[in-house]
Amino acid sequence: MSLRAIAYVSDAVEDLDGAGIDHILAEASSFNRVAGVTAVLMFDGQRFVQYFEGPDDGVDSVYQRVLNARSHVHLRELAHGEVATRHFPRWTMASARIDAEVLSGIVDTEWRGFTAAAPVDGQRRVGFARMLELWTGVSGELEPAAVTLGS
Ligand SMILES: Cc1cc2nc3c(=O)[nH]c(=O)nc-3n(C[C@H](O)[C@H](O)[C@H](O)COP(=O)(O)O)c2cc1C
């Protein structure tokens, strides 16, 4: 079974509060579990970055929900393609509040080639590598972060 992943950045709508974020996380987590999708969500107070992965049909249905969500606007895809393996196998929707500079460091850089098992033709998967390191440290997966978004 092939696995696919999508990463994007988007702007939260202005009136989104902690309760709204809690709602997104709860809805997303239960839907993702059924869809077989694993995901991480980062938020700097204004922008979201999300990465999610799973089987084609699960990823398609989650993406449709993400695209239809009214809680964010200006969604920009960073990467979309096949992945060799799950990078976050245990997390249906892990979330973390991160600094704006850290988020910028993840999105304002090269994501091309993130789907290859190894960088191709000198492509450096800088954005993806930074995101991965944020969640897993340098020596493998850490325990899921406590849900730190929302109220
Ligand atoms: C940043 C963000 C990430 C989301 N991630 C997921 C997800 O991983 N899985 C899912 O089923 N829905 C996801 N959603 C959709 C939420 O379930 C949806 O926003 C929530 O039900 C509230 O709907 P509303 O944003 O239209 O008010 C996401 C929405 C946003 C804004």
C-alpha cells in the first residue's frame, strides 16, 4: 500500500480562540484515527503548519476537510507526494505551539524532494528536516508532546 503526505502553511482567521483550536484538534484527531492518517500541527499564534501522512484515500479525505475548514485562510502547499514510510506513526494529531522564527525557518525554505527516501541530485530537504527534528530530536521519536494548543 502506498503512502502519501502533504505539508502546508496557512493563516489562522483572526477570531480563532483557544476553544476553536481545541475543537479543531478534537475533530481532527478522531477523523484521522478512522482515516488511518497520522499528523503534526504547529502554530505560532498566527500561522499553522501541518504535515499529515497515510493511505491515498485517507489523505484525500483529510485534505478535503482541511481545505473546507473556515478556521484558516491562504493555504499554501509546501509539499505533496508519496513517502516511503510514516514519519509520525503514533500521532493522529500531535500539536505544538512554536515561535514565529522557528515556523518561518520551516516554511521559508526548500521542501522540494521531501518525498524521496534520500535527497536527490543534491536537493536538500531543509524544511522537512527542520520539522522532523523539531518533533523527534536528533536520535529518534520522542514521546508525543502534550497538547499545548488551545485553552
Ligand atoms: C489548521 C487546521 C488543521 C486541520 N487538520 C485536520 C486534520 O488533520 N484532520 C481533519 O479531519 N480535519 C482537520 N481540520 C479540519 C477541522 O476538523 C475543522 O476545521 C473543524 O472541524 C472546525 O471546522 P471549521 O474550521 O470550518 O470551523 C483542520 C483544520 C485546520 C484549521
